[in-house]
Amino acid sequence: MICKLIGIPLQDGASQLGCEMGPSALRVAGLAGTIEGLGHDVRDLGNVSVGAAMVMPHANQAIRNLGPVAAWTELLAEVAYRESDEGMPIFMGGDHALSAGTVAGVSRRAAEEGKPLFVLWLDAHTDLHSLQSTQSGNLHGVPVAYFTGRPGFEGYFPPLAAPVDGANVCMIGIRSVDPAERAALEGTQITVHDMRTIDEHGVAALLRDFLERVSAAGGRLHVSLDVDFLEPTVAPAVGTTVPGGATFREAHLVMEMLHDSGLVTSLDLVELNPFLDERGRTALLLVDLTASLLGRKVLDRPTRSY
């Protein structure tokens, strides 16, 4: 497989600085060499960057950096569309606002191929706020609302070429949802598996059902992995920690099942903040999880010392 590494040093959507260093941390942690060691062709396309952004006033005074995030979304939608023509683009973030652009771009590619796009959202949060409903003003909380075509983004974010059907979105690991997001969820067909559901049924059964739907539809599958999907004790390098996340083994099982399915066509690695890490352990874990997605077996896992 051709794997394209695309660095996205975006931190305008988060309240805590540091995510712009995420792509560098993943490179230092050996992402390219690890993927090459699994037999894949790795092409590091470097980092993308935006120029000066427009000032965009909004009635919601809490919103921060609307102009820059809108500019990033427009750029990343084009980059994701272009680089999803062959191989697997791996978008190295950067905060989760980047998924507004990456998912929009790969969804356009899927539509041109006559295929539905499915999205596996591995996260503690649903990120389903609109520009009107966000109280924090942090725009890493809006990408799902945007790429599923919910109203309120017109005139701010770029028009969507192919909105993602909410019925094609599966969220796993959810455990922190604001009241406005709960209300928004009631009007969608998004599948939400919170941590209690995982505790009761196991992550394998939940993921298997979703993958069977993707396969039956002949769809593309985009995976968006937020560091806060994971239990903070194993992945501390994130500014939005929520206790009770996925364990080390649950996360690897998800990735191993995704590899076995052969369905994944693009990947986000987001919210890695190296400033909050402990000797690179979270960056190394993301590299290991990506390796599991790309074919590393349980018995092949390296011994680590920190």
C-alpha cells in the first residue's frame, strides 16, 4: 500500500497550544520507518500551511479563530480530495478541527467514485456543536456537525461537495457530551457507542457490526482517531482528558480489526499535544496503533522502555 503522511500543524481549534507540534512528534516517534517496516511504500508529503486568514465576526461571541479554522478547512478539503486518489492518506494533526476539512475532501472523492463514505469516530466527544451552540468557542468541537451538513456553517466554512450521511457515522468511546450536542444527536442517525456500551458488550462486537455495514455498502472508510479516545493514564498528551477511556488493548483490538477488514482508506491522528506528553509515550502509542491498523500482529509488538 502507498501511505501518504500529511502534516497538519493546526492548533487554532483548541484552547491549549501545542497541537501544532503533533506532526513533528509523530515523525520523531518513527511513524514513517514503522510503516515501511510493514512493507508499505511511505511518502512523507511534509506539512501543509495556510496564509493569512480573513477576520470573520460571528454572533456567538465565544467563538475563537473562526477565520483561520475556516481557511484550514478549505485548504484541507482540497488536500484530502487530491491525495485520496490513490493509497491511504494519513493526516497527522493538529487538533480535531482538521477533520472538518479531511472528511469533506475524502467524502467528495467517494462521491465521485459512486461510493458512500463511512466515518469511524474514535473520540471522547461527539464534536457535534454548531457555530451557534458552542459555549467554549473551541472549533475542534464542530467538525462532525459540519461534514454531516448540519445548518449554520453557511457563509463561514466552505460549501460541502458531498455531506456525509449521519447514518454512516459510528462513534466509539464517547463519554463527554454537552446538552446542546445531546439535543443535536436526537435529530440524527449517528451511531453512538459510549464507554458503558463498550463495557457491557465489548468493543469487538460493536465494531464488527459497523464494519459489516461498510462492507455491504461497498463504501470507503475514514477513521478519525483522537488521543482522548484513550484512557489518559496510557495517553496523557492531550488537552481534553476525560477519565475512563479505551484501554491499551481495546485500542489495539480496534486497529487490528480495521486491518483485517481491509476497508480503511484514510486516517486522522489528532489532538496529540507533545507539550503534555511524558517522554514521547503518547506519540509512540499512536505510532504503534497505526502499525496495528497497517498489519502489525500482536506477537510482533516491540518491547518498550520509557
